[in-house]
Amino acid sequence: MKTLYEGFGTESSSKIISSLYSKYQWEPVCISGVYLDKSKNIENEIFNNCLICYPRHIRRAQFDYSKIGSPAPIDSKALIKLARYESTFMSILGSTQDPTGWNLSYTERKDYYFDLLTYWNTVILKCKPELSVFYTWPHTPACYPLYLICKHIHNISVLFINPNPLLNRGLHFIGPDLEELSAPFSTAKDYDNNQHIEHIEHIEHIEDVLRSNNYDVLDHIKSAFESREKAIFLPKKIINFMRGKNLLNLHKLPKLFKGDFIDWKSNHKSYLSTDSRMNFIQFLIFFEKLKIKNRMLKKYYASIVENPNLHKDYIYFAAPYQPEAQSYIGGGYYENVILTIQNLSAACPQGWVIYYKEHPATFFDTFRGSLKRNKDFYRRLKSFKNVKFIPIEFDQFNLIDNSKAAAVIYGSTAWESVTRLVPVISFGQGWYSNCNGIIKVESMEDLMAALSKIYDGYRPAKEDVTAYIASILNNSFEYPEHRYKNQEYGTKRVNLVSDSYFKAYNKHYGIKK
């Protein structure tokens, strides 16, 4: 089967490509981002007719048509099909390449979007893949348009590894659809009781598992996440960049003033110009400024919070970290927090309050929270009379347990809540969405109906959650290395992943070699 691969850019992950070829005849006809050996092959496999694309070049609007022929432009009919996804791309592009929100104008973003669609359309017409395999979910300005073209224009089958580790076990699954991330998992209604009991027999202390505070985050990943809270001092960053074998390499000094590998724009020059990108020094200064803004924003947020009254009737709103691709992809239009809170505030029953708790990573030194949060953002939220801000240090599980419901755009709070048998109002969608107890809302009518149901005392059933856990176990595989792309792993691991891709393809699309 002719296959397009994207994101297999390490020595370890590239082995999966050769395994899928040797075991299942998934022949690579195009690879975007790949690790090649010294002979420019993959695991000694020679793919002479395989087109190699370079995501870093694509993200810098450097499109090479020399091996694929003249551009095959995207047309209006295709753009109409993709209209609902355009704003998601615009958000992803802005959050990864525009440090001010003004360096990439709307016209440039739209032109760049058309350029990307045209490039991938040309690649697909040239290579004619039957399947597109992504190492992780398509979430960058380079690979998200590829997914859209494959899935919604050319009807090419798509598979990707979902990066979220599940059940505190490093479990991952392979999905076929970004717009329905929970597609691989069954609802309780579809899952036979005897079958799900069989699959959970090996889980010890199911009550502890259901209410585990670390249920959705591997401990070592959580530690790595929190270790990025504080930034390295700027001069030390420069020294680290120039250091090699404990000595300063002065020949690296000129590289500090080049932007050969940086996507962020630094000015209003055309996005097609290499001079429009930051150099390394500008990049470091940019994040140094972000660090200061994040710290100042944290102080402001601390000045407007209050400890919650857990005896009141309230909805707990767990804000997502932004800017972040998962929020854009999973949240859709509701990734806009102001819009979401505005809807929730208007529909909230009389006398109920909304406890808004900001994501702690918003204020981390090394993160980009102040690109999506500022004083005006919080002032707008504060204008809603039934919205109260909660300290980021306040125990989340205490908030969940005493709430009438949790409300989310996207995030692990949905799962942490439903496993504690607390109903969830989900404005977006995620891998957890098919679990009964998570109520997906798209319209104001949906929201009113959900709140009415919760007002009347609705709570998720333990049996439904247990059945969903069984469905996760039955449709996922243990793959902790997914978060550690440079970690070496052997043939057994490679075959596990390639077999999982093949199994997922058979499940979602039917057997075909």
C-alpha cells in the first residue's frame, strides 16, 4: 500500500517505517521529516522513488517543487469543504510563529494557508498515497494542512498516535480522526458487561484507580513538566549553546545572529523572506521577555483570586493552557475562552457561580502563557457577575468533588472529573468524549439541556466509567517512549508500534495490504 509518512524524524521512530514496509508492505512514497542513515536510507532499506520533504523548510514557507512538478492550486470547492478548519490553522500558525500577534497579518496567514494546501495537494497528486501515517497527531502549521488535504479533500485514510498518556501507564492509541478523538473507544452502551469485566480483572484496587489523583499523567512526565517552571538565566543559555565538550566554541558565535532554524517572525517583512525570521539572539530575548510578562501576569492573577466557598452551588471551570495545539484542535471555536465563559455564564442557573481556575503552566517562565492571557482578558472575565477566580494552588480534586459539574474546553480535568463520578460539560472533544457522563455541548440549547440535567441531580455511573476504562485497555498499547523521541528502543518496541498501526488500520478502514 502506498503510504505517506509524517513526523518520523528520529532514528528510533524511523525504524517503524521500515518495519511497516517489511511486515505489511506499506511502501513509503513520501516522507515528511525522517531520520536517514549514513547511506541516506532507512534501516538499510532503499526507497529510491520516495519523495523526502522537510517540515522545517515548509514551516518557513520554503516550498520545493523541483521534484514534484508545477503547483496544483487548491480551488474554491476544496476551500469551502475546509472552511470550518481554517480558523484552527490560523490559531496554530499564530501561536507558533507570531510573537506579537501583529507580525503575521491576516492576509499573510491566509496566503500562507493557501500556499501550504497547494503544496500538499501537489505532493499528493504526484505520489498518490493511499494512506497517511503520522507519528503524532497533526498539530503544526506544516502538518495540519496535510491532514486536512488527505482527510477531507482526497479521502485518504489517516492514522496517528495520540500523544496523551492514558491510565497512568504510558498507554497510547492510534486514531483516524482529529475531529473525533474518542473514535477508537466504545461507549458503555456498546460495550458488553462480561467483556469489560474480563478486561479489567488485572487492574488491582479499581476504586483507587478510579479516583487516583495522578490518573491521567505519568509521574515522570509530570515531573518533567513542572521542572520547566523556571527559566535558565539568559547569559547561561548563550553559553550552553556555544559549549561543546565543556569548552566554548567561538565558531558558533556567528550562528547566534542567524535564524536558519527558527520559525518565529521578528518583523513585518514578507513571510516568504528568510529575513523575516528571528535570529537566535532575538529568539532568546523573546523568551526572556515572555518570562517577565508571565511573572507579572501571575502577580496580577493572584491579586484578583479568592478562596472558593465549597458549600455553594458552583461549576468548576478548568482553564486550558494556551497557546497550545491540543486546545485548538480539541476545542474548535470554543478554544476562545471568552466565548466559552460567556455562554456558560448566560446559561448558569440562578444562584450558581463559576469558579475559574487558571492553568498553572500559563505562568511558567519557559512557557508562552502571556501570548494568550493579559490583564484585559481577566478583566473581561471578571465582568461576568457569576465568575470567580480561584488560586492556582487550590486543590483541583477538592474543587471537582464539591462541584455540581466540571466544565472544560479540552484537558485531563474531564477525565479526572468523570472518574470521580462528577458530570462534565465539554465544550470541545477529546479521547474521553465517548464516556457516558461527559456531556458534549455545541449550542446554547445543548448547554441549557446539560445544565438542566445536572440541576436535577445527574451523576455519572461507575459502571459506565469502568466500561470505558476497559475499552481504553482493549484499544491501546504501552508506549512510554512516545514522549522521549531520542530514547533508543529495540525491535520488539518497533514491532509493537507497527503492529498497532496495522491493527488500527484494519479496525477503522478494513484489511488492505
